[in-house]
Amino acid sequence: MLAAVVPAQNEEKRITRVLRHLRTVGVDIILPVVNGCSDNTLWEIEALDWPEIKILHFSHSLGIDVPRSIGAKVARDMGAGCVLFVDGDMVGELIAPLLSLEEAIRKEVDLALTDCYPTSDYHSPLTQQVLFFRRRLNSLCGLEELGVASPSHGPVAVSRHFLYQVPLQALAIPPLALAKAHLSQLTIRVAASIPHKNLQSAVKNDRHAHLVADTIIGDCLEALCHYMGIPPSRSFQGREYLGYHPQRRWDILADFFQR
């Protein structure tokens, strides 16, 4: 069974297009994780009235990436053999990349990534900084072939084997999930490619961009600590990279996994 987890927070007028792409791909179960919304996202999804949609609704914001963990647990418990992760604001033409990710899982890849930077001709200084840490993590983990690909960015797919070998709470820090998967000797590959701009994610302000950058950098640092077997840290050269990390609702996640 093919399932898709779709984190969604205030994605009205975008979420329907994302869900239509997933339906075109042939997803059996679509799990929108609607959290902390103050707009009509929930109503827009409910209005579709598709049998494959199973809404996971939280009135409070779960924080960045936490919806992945929650959706993954539900998908695993429902018997999914492959789970796609697609953010609720990615309205670009993702059908071909999603099909490539699913195909990789069918060919016994356990964690299939999307390369969102197939070229290097349009990287801003902030992007270059983030890519440095993404490449550093992959390289120091012995995964040089991944380049700058990261489960933090773009559509991702995991196998049923992954769902049972990697603690699903780790998906709330995607680079940590990658490190744990590698330590568990799971197969990790770049299986799709789409330039970042073609994801057509919602455009937000510079402050948001810097917070996301700090989140991903800190996540990479924490993942590398785990891989090296040392205490977790989000610091590098005297600077701590927190970003949106403090807003992750570990309490809600813990309660959900105890059900």
C-alpha cells in the first residue's frame, strides 16, 4: 500500500493541488497532518470528500517536521509499504519525481531523496551555507554520493523496512533520521531531481528563510553528533543553530506515540 503524509499549516488555495498530484500518482492513503491552522485548510480538504483522505487534525501547531513523525506512525500502523512525504505548499509539478521515489522504494531502497539543487548557478549565500552543512553531514557519514540531498528538502519516500528500523520520532529531525537509517545499514539513494524553484513552495519573508536555514543547519549538526556517538549539539564554531527547533512539540509527539 502506498501512503502519503502531507504536513499542512495554513495552506488554503494550495493544498488541493498537492492532493490532486498525489491522487494522480495513485496513492492509496493520503494523510494530511493539519496543525495549527487559522485559515480554511481543513475545510478545503474536507470538501474534497475523497475516500483515500484520512485527516489528522491538531488544533495546535506541531512545529516544523513533527507532522512527519505522526503521519509516519499512522501510515505504518495502517500497513503502508511505502510512504511519501510532501509538504502541503509544494504545488509544483511533482508527479514525475513522486513516481521516481516510489519506484526506488519498490527496488529496495529504504530512504529515497530528491536532489533540489541539481545545478549550482543560482545559489544565494544563505543557500550556500545550508548546502555546506548538508554536504558535510553526508560526506562525514560516508554518503558522499548523496551530494547535498537531504530529507529536509523536497519530496521523500521511505520503505516499510525503514518504518520499523528507524524510530519514527527521528523524522521530526530529518537529518537525524538519515543518520539513524545509515547506522542501521539501510539503503539510501537520491532517486529524483527537481530544482528548488520548481517546487513552487510558498514564498515567505527573509526572517523565515533564515530561521529555516538555522533549523536545517542545527539538525545536520545534531545528526552528525549522533552518527559520531557524541552528545547532541547544535553549535558550530561558537554559534548555536536553533531556528524553529524550540517550537517542535515533543510533548504532543510523545503523547501521540503512547496511544
